[in-house]
Amino acid sequence: MIQEYKLTEYSKGGGCGCKIAPSVLQQIVHTPNTTNFPQLLVGNDSNDDAAVYQVNNEMAVISTTDFFLPIVNDPYDFGRIAAANAISDVYAMGGTPLMAIAVLGWPLEKLPAEVAQRVLEGGRSICAEAGIPLAGGHTIDSSDPIFGLAVTGTVSLPQLKQNNKAQDGDILFLTKPIGVGIMATAVKRKLLKDEHYPALVKQLSTLNKTGADLGKLESVHAMTDVTGFGLLGHLVEMTEGSGLSVELEYNSLRKIEGVDEYIKLKSIPDATSRNWNSYSTKVQFEKGVDVMEAFNLLPDPQTNGGLLIAVKEDAADQVRSLLVSAGLSDFTQSIGRFTTKKEKVVYVK
């Protein structure tokens, strides 16, 4: 029998909260593009979820990778969460995953190989749910436990969705509640109640499969998944990339069950402040918004968060029907609307 190890005790951060701050990341990846690849439809320049390369007149390949430090203590759950988070990037482009390979770093002096095996088993189980093989991978001996996937997918060209194609008047949907970064911090600080753990793991490990079906709808103009930069960060990327502003209906956002309790306990990830510092000058709060709560939730780093969808308003019922059929009836209320470009990027109402 494997001794119980609490993985969050072996890392300084966890989940997508491990991401480098957005402002710093821009300095790292900002290099002149001196080589032209006409078939590279999506690359570094648009801050999108995955790279997309056209292979013929009808089809493109999607390529992405995502990995991080443990966000929960159980190794099997960690593997499932990291795998679901990586695969989500393909769904967020409107694509279908084809196969995955594992990225594993393991501190063998601290944690036995049997624990790493459980992580891989968790990852393999999510790949099976997505209908793809975990076909190989690469491992290193590292100071912290790290796991994720590199995922390959495909998308027909008309179904390709990008994060920078929203249009004036489009309305917004989000397919999962927010606040998981706060809950994950409560796990690390040993504050999370047992009653809240199953719902947290379920959300973190639920595949965003509906993205492949949303890709088939011409009325869906833009799409992304909400991860480490929080709802605010990914909404800013979508809005700025599209040359627009957006009105966000704060009270229409759904919060993960129990999160209010952990906000009161100040279970706030360090990444929340980093995200806020990167985006705060682009936001304006209207009267009546609980600004302190919004500060804790809008930049809260999400792991395997929901799909953020920009939809032509007169086709919104088509999207709502699709969400209902996918078991997402709780997320059929619009959370905002895109407008022509104004002084600020995001207006929180």
C-alpha cells in the first residue's frame, strides 16, 4: 500500500496559479518575428490558447502544452486535473483532440515513483474520457512535482475559433463558475472543508468538450478558456485583441460553491495580485459593484476554467440550446456584451 503523500506540501504554488505574471510573460515572449510561415494560422502574436497550423485546404492541426505544480493533494486527482486543463486548449479553439504525450517532472528524493505512477494514471483516465491515447511523453528528475500534457488536435478551417474575433454587439457566456484559485489556496493552507473538496475536483477535472460543438456554430465569433490570468485577464485579451470594449455583468457571474467562506478567511492566491497589477488600469467599476469581492474573484487564477464565448446576439438561443444539451443549463445566462472601443477595456457593471 502506497503511503499517503500530500502533494501540495512539495511545491510553492499549484495549478494555473503557477503562471508567470502577464506583464512579465510579455517581456519573455516578445521577440521580433523574423520568419514568415504562411500556414501558421495562430501563433504567439495573439495570446491564444494553442498554435494552429494549416495542413491543407480543409484542415488544420492544433498544438498545445500545459503543465503545472500540484493543485490538490491526491496524486490521481492531480493527474486528472492537469490533463483536463491541457486538453481544454484544443476545445477552446473549436477543435477535437487527437492524442497527448505526458510532461512529468518528479522529485524522486522526496516522492516515490509509485506516486508519480498514480499521477499518470489520473492523466490517462482523462485522456480516455476525451477519446484519445496518452501516447508517450518525457520525464525529468526535478525539485518539484510537475505534470501536464502536450496535446495535438485537429480542426476544420471553418470551425476554427480564436480569442480575438469578437464583434461589436456580441454577448458573452461562461461555462463554469469562478473562484477555484481561492479554493485551491484553501487546500494548500489546510483550510478547505471536506464537504467542498468533491465539487472542487469535479470542476477542475471536467473536460470542456462542448467547445468542439461550439466550433461548428458560425454565430460563435470568438472563444477562449479561462485559466491562470483569471476571468479578467482572459477577457482583456479577448477584448483588446478584437479592438473592442466589454461590459461585464458582475452579478450574472456564477461562483463555485463555498468560495465566499474562503474569501472571508483571506485564502487568496498570490497570483491574484500579480494578475490585478497587470490589468487594473484597463478596468472601470460602476456604482453598486462589490469592488473588494470583485478584486478577489475577477483576477483569481482559474485552472481548467470555463469556456468564454462571444456570440452574435440574434443566435444566442442556438448557443443556449447547445449548452443545455451538454448539461450546462446553469450557464445559459449572458454575462456581458461587447461594445465599440472606449477609454477602458472592461466596464464592470
